[in-house]
Amino acid sequence: MFIYKHRVNMPMASVASTTERLVKEKPSLEYALKIGVVSYVRLARFLKDEIEHEMGSECSLASIVMALTRMESGAHAATKGQKYNIKNISTRSGMADITIARSMRVKELVGKVQDVMEAERGESANFVHGNNELTMIFSSSKFKEVKAILRGEKIREEVDGLSQLSISFDEKMADTPGLIALILKELAWRGINVVEVVSTYTELGIILHEEDIVDAYKAVRELFKEKK
């Protein structure tokens, strides 16, 4: 009796697919490649050991360079002709942020905080509702009053000395893939930390530490100046 054993060879990942996956796992590398500030050869050398480890076999430096070149060309092709209709970019300082654990009093608390803000002209608050937490973003001038309203609640975090970068855009931008990612990647690339992000249909609000607001404003202005 003869028993035939068939060996099933699992398809190995290609150099191109492995390179693309590893680059996309490192957002800073992906962005550097996209804007053309990184050497293909140096990046290939940096990734070579990791690519070979993932593939379980050796590969040439030239094949990695080719994969990176195709990635960069594909990124440009995907965004070629893309226009970003930004209407306005503005800033607001003197903001604070408090996050509390959700409780049965959430509706009541939101109403009271809104009343405090509306009592003074020009003041407003943003509320970010999560499954387990509620974040309130409001004017620092009302910090003590809001803290008094939240007495007895479990405060997860409170941050004062914040600013908001507000970006207004055309309605068509709501259906444009990657707009928010584009902005956040630019800020991350410049080492600017984002505390919170809030948005509506045609407005994006980015909450930052006050010391970062000027650099963030310049970064976004320059970004969309280049994209026009």
C-alpha cells in the first residue's frame, strides 16, 4: 500500500508586500516617504533585517528600494489632483479640559455646564461622549465653576492651559478620505501633541497645549498652502 503525502507550500509574502506593511506600521516613516524627505537606499538598509526576518529568507537591497519607489509612486497617484477647500483657520486660547467617568447625572451635568457658559456672551463648551467617560472642553475662566458642578463625580483627568485650532472646510470635504489624517500626521511629524479632537460636519477642532498653538497654526497653514 502506497501513501502519497502532498506537501502544501504556503505562499510566502513578497518583498513588496512585506515592505509596504512594515512601513505602514510606522506612521512617521510612511509620512516621510510620502513627502519625499527620506532616502530610499537608507530606508531600505534600515528595514532590510526586519523584512528578511518577517519573510524568513534573504532579499536584495535593490528589491526593497524598488518596493519603496512603487509605494511612493502609488501614494502620489492616489492623491494627484486632490484639492482641499479650506475656508478658514483660526485659534482660541484660554481653554480647559475635564474628563469624568459617566454617571446617571450626565444629562444634568451637561445642562448645568452649558448654563454657566451661556451666562457670559461668547463662551461655549464642547462635550465628547464616550461609552464610559465624558470630556468637557470649555473656557479656563469658568474652571472653578465647572469643578464645583462636578463635585462628587469621579474625575479622570483635568488639564488647564489649552488652546483650540479650528479649521472650517467646504461641505464636499466631508466625503474626502484622509483629510483629518493628513492634518494629524502633519502635526505628529512636527512633534506637536494633540490633546483632543472634536468635529462637526464642516468644522474640525484640535485641542492643544497653549505652547504648541502657534507652531500648529503655522503647520496647518503651510500644509494647505502646498495643497492648493
